[in-house]
Amino acid sequence: MDTDSVVNRLIGLIYRAHEAEMDFIGGLSEGERAAQGTYENWAPKDMIAHTNYWRRRLVESLAYLSRGQQPPSYPEYERLNRETFEENRDLPLVYQLREYDSILKALLEGLNRFDEDDFTDPQRFPWRQGRPLIATVIYSVYVHPISHLCQYYLKLGDQANAIHLQETAINEISEVDASPASNNLAIYDLACLYAQIGDVDKAIEQLTRVLPQSRELSEWSQKDSDLAALHDDPRYLALINA
């Protein structure tokens, strides 16, 4: 077995995200595990239900792509997030974890249907408009769940763990794929964490790495409440107006 293949590196990220989520859940009290959230203020079980949905969406997309078919269009993400919350709001954490296990199995099976060029060639699937498949997989199985974990640690007042987890994530992603397509969102998420804890200098430092090369992130940053502390900073304004 080629332990350094793209598939095996992606599987490594899947298991690292799984380990981080299980560490988080293992540190919760019984009350936190059983807590009922609202759409505006998710409980831990709601966060797992949310990341489950988006990983399941990736499994579905991989199934279409493996058949040479374009995945279907979906409603906008805010609607899907709300529907996911409502569908799962009364289901316990133990249910979400069982669902998580079945999705992980399907992910591993789905990824093994592709070869290296399928993941890395930006023109392999024309309807993706030049975005390589590897970037989408990394986001769905790693960047996205780690981002939610970091935000929840921040909510619990554990700033150090949130920052450490996000910094580790950036290093681990770059070992799998060093391209901006795979790394920019994780770096942006680190900037958001720094901004939320009031470390504006470090937030600007991280944004300097990504905003000049991503119009999409530059535009999103201007309405991102996580970056509210930066919106009047001359250094930030220079970045988005460059």
C-alpha cells in the first residue's frame, strides 16, 4: 500500500478530525452532552448533526463524480443548515455519533474510487470551474469540522485550545496539499479566532496571507461578524482595497 498516496493522506485528515471531535465530546459534562440548543446557539449535538450533514453531502457528491456525473444543485447553505437543525433538534448525541460512524465508513469507500489525478487536476471535472476536488474534500472532512470545534472551544472560554487546534490544522492541511485552494480557508479561520479574542495584529497577519489572493474571502470578510474588530483598521482596509 502506498501510504503517501493522496487518498491515504486524505484519510489521515479524516481520522485526525475524528480524533479532535471525540476529544471534544469526551471533555463534555453529561449536561453538555444532553443539552438542547437553538438555531442561534447550537448545543454540541447540533454541531455534530451539522457537520454530519455536510460530510454526507460530500459522500453524495463523490458518488456522482465517480460515475462521471455532475452533482445536483442544492438550495443555499443557510436554508440547508436550518433544515438540518430542525430535523435533528430532538435527536440525542448518541444518535449523531452513530450517524457519524456510518458516514465515515461511506467516506472511506467513496474516496477509494478516485485516483490522484481525479483529486489534483483542476480540469478533471469541468463543472467545478477549475477548483480541484482535493480542496473540497479537505474542506468537508477537516477544515469545516475543525472550524466549528474551535468556535465551540472559544465559546467555552478555552482560547488556548481553540488557537492551538486551528494552528495545528493549518500545518496538517499543508502536508496533504500546499495549494491556496486547500489552505486559505483554514488560515482565514485562524484570523477570525485571533480577531474574536482581541489579538488584532495576529488577525491582520493571517489575513495578509489570504485576502490578496482570494477575492471571495476578501468580499466575505467585509460582512463577517467574526472580524468586526478589524473592519475599521487601516491595515485591513488596505488589504481589501488593494
